[in-house]
Amino acid sequence: MPIKSNISVSKSDQTRTLILTTMAFTASFAVWTIFSIIGIQIKADLGLNETQFGLLVGTPILTGSLIRLILGIWTDIYGGRLVLTLLMLASALATWLLSGAETYPQFLLAGLGVGIAGGTFIAAVAYVSRWFDKKKQGLPLGIIGAGNVGAAVTKFLAPVIMVALGWVAVAKIWAVALAALAIVFWLFSKDDPVLRHQRETGEKPQPALMQLAPLKNLQVWRFSLYYFFVFGAFVALALWLPKYFVSVYGVSIITAGMLGAMYSIPGSLFRIFGGWISDKYGARRVMYWTFIGSLICLFFLSYPATDYVVHGVKGDIAFSMALGIVPFTILVFGLGFFMSLGKAAVYKHIPAYYPENVGSVGGLVGMIGGLGGFALPIAFGMMNDLIGVWTSCFMLLFILVAIALIWMHFAIRMMEQRKHPDLAKPAYLPELGDLKNHAKA
């Protein structure tokens, strides 16, 4: 839950919490996406096909997704400081053990352990939301979400280290760095004000079963679909793009990592901007911008390289249509930008609609979103193996975002007509403003 009116929080404590938690999530996300780089070398060493590679890079995402619901509940009960620290230490240990894997099954098993790092997001959101008033949570939660830039950190640094020292060195360095940051976080952070208030007054946290009650609302599952695209597809592409650049455009792994970062950086840092405009204009409007902008980018990204022959008056006329590496990178940058707005807007909804259940609702939404990061790389690989068209991954995402946009639009229209037929414009709150206590569409 957000801070209560009778609990005082200093500005310095808010700032320190925000900085430390963002650093913790950034490092964890860098570890979580480590296979996007080292997986390319592992694929070559083991002779994996596209589907096996998709499973390899997606395996850590599976663990980090499935544990989010329970981690959200634990954070509400035991506090984010403890949960985040333990998660980082466990992730660091698993990443160190990854360096000893040799066979494909061993890599998959190690990937499940590395995936613990992905659970830090919901713990960070539930922890930070307790330090800020609900009307001003969009910006701080956007700043936390900007920790997705950890994927870009991996893309920039891991290829250089891997070329010089091998992928094993990358795993060990990432493990040591995460463990060191976990110690720093524990030493300099504080228990959140709500947890301290509960300890001082003897107030008991909400039981776990009660925290699960809102999950029966279809609205929560609709938010989950949004996040399946804006976050799940973001993670999937963050894992997939380095290999895409290598295979389609024939660039080196170092160049592919840097170009892939052109997607990861805006998809992370602009989340801060997404949080700010969600506070200012409302998350509902931002979600429309997200889905429409993504549809436009994906339409062009989906078009496969094609050769045409026109039978003209004086003979055949041949020409080709294909995206060069520059326009492709620009479109990917734009897609990452719109996704970043959506990631912030989705989590703006949650504390506004479910202030008492941020951990459980945010955990479910995060879990479904994370499962997108697991399932989509596998789907990308299968489509490559079965269809044989590189742009098929973007075709799939185009269909996904179209479904999300249609569902969102008609659900909101139904709420407007059922609750407020005369409501002309959306109010401040995410979807229907003063209808927050009634909207369960």
C-alpha cells in the first residue's frame, strides 16, 4: 500500500530509496538478460537450432516471471529491503554457478537459477510505492522501471568481455558485481515506512489470501495482457535482437550488441518520461499512444525482404523492398520508446486502483508480462524454423498489440456507458477517474 497520511517520510529518504532500488534493479536486469549475449556463443558451441536457442535465452525469464506473484506478497508482508537483498544474493550465486555448465540441459537448469534476478522488479515496485503518495507514484515507478537499461549494459559490455576473455568471464564478473551491490543496498537502505509503522503499532499486514482477492477481476488480467506486450515483448526482443542483427545484417557480435542497445536504452530510460506523462495526462491516454505507435512501427518491421518482377511493356522490371540496417534500427528505437511509455502507464494503474494490493496485483501483472519474455523468444525461434521468414517475430507482435488495443478500447467504452453515459472525457485517474472503485471490466 502507499504511505498513509499519518506516516511522515523525509525527502532525503525517498531519494535514497529511489537511487538504491533503481541501481539494484538495473544490475539485476543486466544479469537477467545475460543470455542475450553469451547465448550466441553457447549456441555456436553446442550447435543449437533456432528453437533451442529461443528456449535457452527464455529460460531465465520463466523463473523470474513465475516467482513474481509470491514475491509481491512477501514484499508486502516482510518488506522490500529484505526481499530485494536476498533475491540479489541468490541471483549472484546462480550466475556464478552458470560458469560451470557444459551441456544443454545444464545450461537450461542454470538459466532457471539466473532467472531469480527477474523477480526483483515487483519487489522494487512494491517497496518504492510505499514511500510515495499514490498521486505522485508515476514518476518514481517510472524511474525504477528505467532499470530495464540493465539490458543495454549487458549489450554494451558483455560482447567486449566475451571476445577478450570468453563467456565464462562474463558470468563471473556479473555475479560478483550483483553480490557487491546487494551488500551496498542492505547497508544503506531502510525498511519502508509502512512496515515500520506496522511494527510500532502492532498492526498486522493483510493476509496472503486477502491479497489474492483482486485477482478475480477481469480488469487485472486485461492489465496483464498490456504488460505481456509492453514488457514481455520488450524482454523478448532485448534477447532476440543481437542474434537478429548478426543473422540478417551480418554484423559482428560487438556491433550487434551496440545496435541492440539502441532498442534497450529508449525502452528503459524513456520509462521515466512515461511515468511523468502518466501522472500529468493519465495512464489511459498514454496506453493509446503506446499501442497505436507500436502498431505503426511493427507494420513496417513486419514486412519481409521481397523481390518483385513486373512484366512491363519493354520487358520485365525487377526491384526489391527491404529495410536496411539504418531504417530498421530507427524503427526499433521507436518501438522501444512506445513500449517504455506503456510499461510506466500499466504500473500507474495498479496503485491507483488497488492501493492495498500492489504486491499481489503487481506481481500477477509482472508475472504475465515476464512470461511473455519467456514464451515469445521460443515462438520467434519456432516461427523461424517453420516459416523461414526473419520478420515473422514482428508479425506476431503486430497481432498481439492489435488485440490489446481492441480489448482496451471496447472495455473502456463499456465502462463509460455502464457507469457514466454522459462522461465526455477521461479524468485524471488511469481509465475512468472517479470510477476507480467500480471499474472491474
